[in-house]
Amino acid sequence: MVQVQDRTVSTWSDEITVHVKTAGSGPPLVFLHGAGGLRWDPFLEGLAQSYTVYAPEGPGTTPGDPDAVRKLDDLWDLVFLYSDLLDRLGLERVPIIGHSFGGMLAAELAACYPERVSKLVLIAPIGLWRDDVPIRNIATYPPEELPKALFYDPEGEVARMVLAMPQDGEEAAEAQARFIWAMASTIGKFAWPIPDKGLKKRIYRIRAPTLIVWGKDDRLVPPVYAEEFARRIPGARVAMIERAGHLPQLEQLEQVLPTVRQFLAA
Amino acid sequence: MKISMFHLMPHRELPDDFEKRYESVWVTPPWWELADPERVSQYYNWSLDELIYAAKMGFDGICTNEHHQNAYGFMPNPNLMGSALAKMTNGLDVAIVQMGSTLPTSPPIRVAEEYAMIDQISGGRLIAGMPLGTSMDVNFIYGVPPMDQRPRWREAHDLIVKAWTTNEIFAWNGRYYQYGMVNIWPRPVQQPHPPIWVPGAGSVSTWDLVAELGHVYCFLSYFGAKAAKRFAEGFWEAVARRGLDLNPYRFGFLQLVCVSETDARAEEEYGRHVEYFYHKDLHIPLHLFAAPGHQDYRSLVSSLKNPAIVEAWLALKEMRFRDFNEQSFVIAGSPATVRDRLVEEVIRGLRVGNLMVLLQIGSMPHELTLKNIDLFAREVLPHLRHYWEDEGWENHWWPKKLLKAEGAASSS
């Protein structure tokens, strides 16, 4: 187990404090979490074996500071906040990995600041839209259907680990509130009601070598979007992962981790 | 005491197996499978006629409300209904209670204008409802990011009040709205502005907001007075915390009511319509109630720790008329039963100065609705009207013109 440190960084004219989970050793790497919030998982653990991983908690998702996100108006503000954050962390030029909502954010950063992103890994990102393949808003899924939308194997070990809730009633309520609030602070604020906030106009600016990772059985954000991203990002490569849903980096860790490491090392 | 008739304008003839065949009454019910346009035309006209009848029978106010893509209530713009009602009730001392334009989804200066128009057409009888809106309407249908819903409401509210009360043209440079030259025509008849009521569904944050702004909070619950006890106490605590008086007119409450000649007759006549309402009209999946961010963090934690409401929703389909009546979701019976229970459970029990009664319920046909209105107006309303008078509370949240008319009538 690597030692994970909780680092606080002041951003946004010192109005918003961002907590950054930091671990590992080696060259720096930034990971941007999805709509469920940040959890230190085996994928990050694996990356930290050869990189210094910086995994910020999006504003609003840090326990005890739910209203930080209210200071931001829209996705633009969030992109600037993350640019501040890279400055404060002293990361002039760095590889960025983003998952789902974090993938959209990573793509935006790479399009707005092409010189700052050395490599880009997008894992099942949102951010583009096709009328013929609409993405169903995650908030419209009844809770009992969510595991099927998220995982290749909704009964599997990974699904159980990700969806686990505390047994104690009070604690379960708190955990549930944190999860809902993470969704609120991501898609409920910046990607509502449709996750198309203009990335399609800016995506051509991405210069970083890009790897797109998608679970072949992603029912939340259909894999056809892998092609959509690849088509628009010059030189992007797609890794389509068998037997994986919306969290391929966890459901097929053994396959995704080496693929990502190889890409970053090349 | 002020008593108004509330109307949802529902589909009155949903199929018997509606709740088995369809996922929801709200957001997703398919129009072409469920609605017959000619019947719907009839529903609108029945609904307007029922409210006008209530006005003629002496109700203090008549209420419309706004919902979207909803088979139990489809007045997407309540002001279209309200303007017709304003015109049709000129000469009657009845308030037009718009409950009302959902602020986060409507251009604020349009709301200011439309409300001013209704106030003009009615000659100063408007009550300006300013709902925050449900998650279904605002987030899932109108696409407003849930996290922006409350701040948008607040900004729209401030802008509307300023547009009504500022003589000079002004510029509005807000977070959500920018207008270069605000100078609305018309302005309201009522000065400085019409009374403002804020309907809500029991959110902790809304009580504080309404208490702070000094408006009326209206608890629009379908679960009756017993379930509302905790909420009413919370609201009154918020009022007391701010050092405000406990004027009962600060609080409004919606109650379903059915009146017949006898208690037994009430069950016979209204039973199935009440069951239709709770089984079909409230057939809404829980996850559509609150998109992530619709409730602020404090309210979210509070509702997750109090699963009572969720459990109540899940239990509805198992309940029958007698359960709804016993648990006060509906107050049904003879005039004597209804007035005693309204006083005991609602007016005194919750400290309600502004009572709203839902008298057309679910599938209730036009004729039966008229009967309900008629009996309520003749046999119930006169007995409740003077409640609170002996305590000497002044109603600051009612059109002044109507208070004056009432004063003139009672002294003559």
C-alpha cells in the first residue's frame, strides 16, 4: 500500500480550497474523478507504483465543505479553477487521466491549455452528444437499475465494492448523501441536462497524444462515443475493453492498468 | 381565516390499470396513449367553471398551479388560467391566487409582467405565488441544473420585486439574468406590490428563506395534517428564531376535502376518486423527486435520515379510502365532521391562517365537484371564516382591496 496524503490547495482567489489526494513516487500524473466522487481505488494504487498521482476532489465533493461548488457558475469556471490548481501544484506540463465526468474535464483542459497536457487518457468520458445515440441522464435511472448500467457484471466483486454502503443507518445516510452530493457537484452543476457544453467546438485544439479507454459493455455512455472522441482528437487511439462497463479501469484492472502505463511510458 | 379553493386540473379518466402499465404520471406519460384531446378540452373548461363556481359561492380565493408533462395537473402556464379567472370573477371579492409561476424556469421579467397583467385585469386581486418548483418540472423537464435551482429562484424573486417597485429604469446584472433596461409595463395595481406566497413541500431551507423574506409559506402536501405536524413546527420555529410574530397568516396549508350529507355518503360518493388520486395521480417513481442538487446538502441529509416520507409514498398503493380518511390525507364526511376536523387538525393544529382546499380530486366528475364546492361553501366555510379573528391578527398577505371590502360588508 502506498501512503496517500491529503494535500490542500488554495484556488479561485483563495475562495475555494481543493483537497488533493497525493501518493506514489515518480513523475507527476493527474487523475480527475467521475460523478461519484473520488475514491482511492486499485487503479490509482497501481498508477502510484510508478507515478506521483495527484487526484483532486472536485469542489463540493469534499466532506464538510459541500457548498464550495456554489461559488462557481459553470464549466468555464471549473476549467479555470483546475488551471489554478495545476499552477499551485507546480505542474507546468503533466499527463492527465479523466474518468467519465472527469474525462470531459480532462478533455476541456487539454483543449483550452494544449501546452500544459503532455498526455491525455480519457476513460469513458462524457462531453459529446449524438442525437442518434442519446445518453440517458444517470439521475433518471431507478437505483435498482444503476448497477446494470454501470457494470459489465452487476453482481461481481468490483460492483459490490463500488456500491457498498455502511450497515449503520446514520452512516449509510451520510454515505448516501455524500454520493448524491458528488453527483450534484459534477453533473448536477456542470453537465446538466445534456453533457454537451461545447467541447465539440474546442476538441480539435487537443495536441496531447490521447488514449481513449472504453468498456465494450458500457450501458451508461455507449461505446460508440469512443469513435466520436477518436474521430475528433488528432491521432487518438482507442482501447476497447472486453467484459467491462462504465468503470473499465476497475472491472478489468489487469488489462487497463498496463495499457495506460504503456501509453504513458511510450 | 382565509379559505381558497385549489385546483390541479387533472386527467379525470386515466385507465384502470394506469399505474401498472406506466412508469409515472409525471415526466413520461405518453400523451397519445392516454389523452383524448376533445376530453382534455372539456377538463380545462370544467376546471375553470369549478373555480368560478367556488368564487361565486363565496370562497376567499381561487388557486391555480403550474406543472409540466404531468397527467394529474397540466396547467403549464397557470397565468393563462389565472387571467381567464380574473376576468370571469370581476365584481366578486375573491383573490386570484397564482401558485404559481415557477420562478427558476420562467424569464423573471415575464413573470413580473404577467402577474401585473392579472393584477390589472382583476383590479388588484392577485396573490403572487412564487414556487421554487419540483425537481420533475425544473430539472428533468426544463433542464435547469439542480444546483442552480435555488439561487435562480432567489435572483428571480429579487428582480421581480425590484421591477415592480422601482420607478426608474434600471439595469440588472445578475448571475443568471441580465437585462439592460428594466421598465415593465404594466406595473401591478397593488402597491408596493401584490402579496407573495411561496409554496413548498417541506424543505428546511425554504422555511428559512420565506421567514427571512417575510412572505407566506404554503405547505402543499397531499399527506394531510397529521403528517404535516412536524413540518409546521419546523416552520414556526424558523419564524420564532427570527424574532417574528406567530401570525397564523404567515402559513398556508393545502388539504384534500370531501363533503357530503353524511359520513357514510361521503365514502360512497368520493371513495373511489380519492383512491384514484393516491394510486394513479401520485404514481411517481421516487428517483424523479429529487435530482442530485435539487435539495441542498442540509435538506438532503435531513431527508435521508427521515425515511418516513419515502415510506409513506411507498405505502400509498396499499391504502384505501378509509386509511386516507383516518390518517387525514383527506378530510371527508358530513359538514359537521369536516368543519370539526379542519379546525382541530388543520387550522388550530398547524396554526393555519391561509387554508387551501382541494375539492376536485382525481377522477371526481364535474357534477360531484360542484356538489363538494356547494356543500363546503354553504355548510363549512361560514363556520371557519372567523377563526383567528378574536386573537386580532392582521392579514398582511391578502389584497388590501378585498380586506377593505370585507370590512365594509361586516360593518354594514
